[in-house]
Amino acid sequence: MKIGLLCGREYSFPPAFLDRVNSLGAAHGITAEFVKLTGTRMGEEPEYRVIVDRISHEVEYYRGYLKHSLLNGTYVINNPFWWTADDKFFNYSVAAKLGIAIPKTVLLPQKGYPKDVDIVSESLRNLGYPIDWEGLLDYVGRPAILKPFSGGGWKHVHKVNNTQELIAAYDTTSPYCMTLQQFVHFDKYVRCFTFGKTDITPVHYDPHERRYIVDHNYLSPELGDRVVRDAQTINQALGYEMNTIEFAVEDGVPYAIDFLNPAPDFERDRITPHYFDLVLDRMSKLVIDRALHGHSSSTFPGWRGMLGMAAAATAK
């Protein structure tokens, strides 16, 4: 059985991961390697039992290959159908229905559009004008965070304090679709590594310096339990087996503010040697388990389950 890795501009994680899987998997007849692609024939038998995907969000050919591989029996982490369908606003809405604390959030019309979209007449006839910027800020509060409804890496994120700052920031966001979100005045910030949906490791994270801090006593037992439980609920609803979930804690309440990170940063220098070793161990054991015991995901795994969970939460 072979395990394949799809990755981009990463340096420390890929070779270490492949070495670890080859070492741990040898007793089970499991090997690991970089996936190499030169064209994909429809219906061809999959070469890999499991593929770990860390780059298809940037390469459309990879995404198409992964969907085809999943259809033909490969177990893909993370499932490409999920990742293709997701956006942050939808995820916030799902999590809120499941009882997770979510900051107030508004989905905004785009500032700019492709050239073939007629912004003057018919193409955007359903958009109202002008936008009530004051009313939106009244809803989410001041200051607020303006950020893309998809994407990551802290790109195109703006903190705004008033209408003038909001409009000035919004005017720079073309062609991205943006969300406007309540700013959480946090006194603690947690980034959770997650493996296999329920294996959660909360980590003290400094979002200002963008660095991980090894501090095992950062959270009280009660707060730690809630963070783990909420992270498990999010992953089980969204179907991710490799993810980071961020919580900003204000007055003891962990607000989930970012959990669409299904290709999380695994570089040693950024996540610290301690957490790098943890990631290697958990990811290697996860893919070996999936190779031995996992079943290929159905084409649209979890949709009915997720929507059922949300409907049940709404009905309560």
C-alpha cells in the first residue's frame, strides 16, 4: 500500500513526514512518496491508498485529480469535495447552529468583478445600493474585522474603527468577497492542531507575533475541555481530518474565529520543534491507520450528517 503526499512550498515537513511513514509503515507493507502526475486518464485505477493534500487549493489540476482518485477508492485527507464547497461564512453559520460561540458576521457584496460582469445594469440587478455601512457596523460593533470569506494566511485582513476606515479598506478588496466581523477583545488566543476530526491539541498562540508558544498550563481544565469539545464538533461537522482551529477567548468564552485551515502550517521553525514532532507523530499514525482501516470516502461525505446536525440544533 502506498501513501502519497501532495505539497507545495514546504521544506521541513514533507521529507520528515515521508521518512516517518516509511519507518512506521514498513511492518505493514506501507510506503510513502511524493505524488507525481503527468496527466490523469478517466477511470484509471488509483495508485495510492491514501493521499495527503496540502496544495490543491492553489492548483486546479491537483484538485481534479484528487476528486477522481477519491471516486475510484483513494482515501484523501482532506476530502476535496468538502474543501471545494467551503467558505468561511458558511462555516460560521454551520458552527453557530451547532452551538459554537461565533462573532457576529456579515457577508458583503464584492467591491470588484470580472470584466464580463456588467456592473451597471443586468448582471448585478439583485444588488441594492447604497450599502448601509453604519448599520452594519452597529450590528457587529466597533472596532470590526474585514477579511475574505475564503482564503487564509492573514492576507487582506483589516481592523477598522469607523465607517471611513471600513470604506477605505473595502475599496482595496477587489476582486475578493469579504466578511465584516465583530472584533473579539481576547485575553487568550488558542490555535488547535486537529488530526482525524477528534484528536485535538490546543496551543497557546500569539496572533500579533504569529508564533506558537509551548505552554501546557495556558488554559484552565474547564476552558481547555470546552475548546477541545468545540473543535471536535467543528471538525465532525465539516469533515476535516487535518486542520487548525483558532479560538479568541473573551470573558472566558472561546469564540471560534477561524477554522477553514485544511492545509495548516507544519513548518518546524514556525510551529516550534516540540509541536513539529507532535505533528509528525500524529499525522504519520493517522495516515497509516487510514491505509489499514479507513474506507474510501463517499463522493460527498458527511453532507446529510452535517445538515441533519444543523437542523436538529435549530429545532431545539
